[in-house]
Amino acid sequence: MKILVLNCGSSSIKYKLFDMESKEVVAQGGIEKIGLKGSFLKFPHGKDKVVLEGEILEHKSGIEYILGVLTSEKYGCIKSLSEINAVGHRVVHGGEKFNKSVLITDEVLAKVVECIDIAPLHNPPNLAGIYAVKDLMGDIPQVAVFDTAFHQTMPSKAYMYGVPYSLYEKYAIRRYGFHGTSHRYVSRRVCEFLGVPYESQKVVCAHIGNGGSLAAVAGGKSQDTSMGMTPVEGLLMGTRAGDVDAGVLSFIMEKENVGPQTMSTIVNKFSGLLGISGVSSDMREIREAVDSGNERSKLAYDMFTYRIKKYVGAYAAALGGIDTLVFTGGIGENSSITREDICKDLEFMGIKLDLNINNEIHGDEAIISAPDSKVKVVVIPTDEEFMIASDTLAIVSA
């Protein structure tokens, strides 16, 4: 069975085509700058990277472009679209309505639309991808895999905010968490890798990239996570502020005479590593600036690692200890110095790195803790797309 996985962002589409019998990625790539000048489709072809430029004004034309490439004589890997058996979609927000992946029906679509209020930046492009596939590929089965679903097992003491309960009842204001597909994959995979039972392990997952979140997982279920009702809360991220006193936001709005939309843009697009350093939102460029003596970049980096360290400690307390700390995401998988700085001084709680092994690991599955470390520290590359394809296969087969 061949399954196409789509991840539609506001101005981008990432895709992977899987052959689920061999678990092979048959094709992959992405479109960037949808609706903007200079939009393009980029994908690997053999040893080359192919970039096809064109006017891609909206998601439907973007997906049509992708399907055209998949079936083209020059770059294609299938002869016709009939070879694709199902399409799996990353859908960011399922609210309290979905605690697992589901086959997309008109009723499901209506519920995803209802979640737009709490995910105005993310759910509309996700929906645009679903509608486009329906228009272009007819009645092909489609499956929605929600970022928030894995965290629906959190107890109310973890997901409720200290605002009037009536506002929760009225607007569903609560912690939802994100990166759920990644946390679900990584927490399970690390137990397989270590040969330990998933159902009895206490795992803290650190998904660290341009966006980042931690999750406390016990018995295979999410108990807490650092992102909140939106992906702004929690860690310091590339351009997101992370945890900030709510009073600071109203203070800025009053002093700068800005409204809620502008404030949202500030904390989502101009804060985090970029806002503190004034250099970049990219950790590689931050590290280069730190090494060259840039003080604000060092401050940004120190805030970044410090906040992750605090969450690791908090989740160890919440779980009553941890068995495994697992790093994933672009930074978590590839930056040995960041992993080292996060784990530094955590020996008191049983975390001790093997610095030599840690320095050698860049994007591979590996145990990086010392033999006498009470907590296993492991790097596991995430694979959200394969998780989406696997869920899609299971649902369509059923």
C-alpha cells in the first residue's frame, strides 16, 4: 500500500510518499512560499536536488503540482495517482474533540473547523490540504493525525489554567500541547531501542528544534507537556517567546499601543532566540555568534538551555523520577554541545553523559549517557511522517 503524507503550513507543503510494505520513502519534498513571489517545489532526485519554480498561489495548486511531479515521466515514481491508496494529513489542533487519529469524514471536518478559533494560524492550511486532495483525488481515503491527540491523556491538574473555570467552559481554554505525534513516536521508539517495556517506563522527551517542547510520559501516556493552548508557551524557541508573565503582555500592549494581533505576532515571530540575540533564530548561527564573543547570543543560548533544564527537573518531580531522557528534533538530534549543556549539573538526579560518545552523535540513534548513569540519556531521530503513514495504514486497513 502506498500512502502520501502531507503537512500543510500557512505558506508551505511538505510531503512524503511511503510504500508501507517495504516501509520505504518512495518520494519526498516540499513547496515553499505559497502565495508569495518566488514560490518553488524542491525535492531530491537521485543524487541531485531539483528546484522547480512557478507561481503557486494556494494549496490546491501546490498539491496539484506535487501530484504532477509524482506521476511525471522525468521525475515520477508512480505511473498514475491510482497507485496512491490513502493520504494522511498532519492536523495541528484537534482540541478536546480528538484523542486519536481518525478517518476524515464530513463530521470530522466540521469539528476541525470548530477548532480554528484556538488554532487560527494552523488549522486553516491543514484543512486546505484536505479539501485540495478531495477535489483532485476524489474519494480517496484521508486520515487526520492530530498534534494534540497524544496529550489528551493529561490529567486536569496538568492541563487546566488558573483562570476562571467559566472561561474553560465557554472557550475551552486549557493546555493542549503539540508535537504529540513526535512525542508518541519517540517515547515508544526509545523503549524499543533500549529493550524495555513501554508500559512501565517514565520518559521525558525533549523535542528541540526551531520550535520545541518537552513531554512527561509515563506508562505510554502523556502526563504533561510544555506547550499550552497554543505553541507559544514553554521553552524559548527560534522566534517564540515561550513562558512569559501574562502581565508583561498587557504592559507591552499598553506602552506600545498595540492590539492583540500585533502582540501575537511579537511573541510568535519576533521573540525567542531571534528577539534576544538580534542575530538569528537558527541555533547554528547563534552558536557561531557565541563562539565569536557575541554577548546577546550567549544570553539567548543560556536562556534556551536553562529553560529546558528546568523542565527536565520539573517533569522528573511530576513523574516521581525518570528512567529515560530522550533528545529529538533538529537541535536535539544534532547539537552535542546543546545536549551537554542541558545535562550539565544534573548528576544529582542520576543524569550523567558520556561526553566522548555524545560528541560523536549527530542524527543517529544512540545511548549517550555514561555506563553508571542512573537515567538513560538517548538520542532518537523523530519520524512524524512515518507515524502519520502508520496511523493512516491502520485506519484504512480497518
